[in-house]
Amino acid sequence: SSLCSRQVHHLTTEAFNWLCGEIETRFQQAQV
């Protein structure tokens, strides 16, 4: 079960990083 939770944590981190990138990109586009 630890492997499963580790996979989920990795996916969550990937999604979080992607979300931050999306927000940062849109924020920069909005500033222009």
C-alpha cells in the first residue's frame, strides 16, 4: 500500500507543478 500512496503522491506533485506553471503562464499573459 505504501507503493500505491507513493505513486499517488508523485501524481499529485506532478499535477501541482503543472497547475503552478499554468497559473504563472496565464498571470504573465494577463500582465502583457
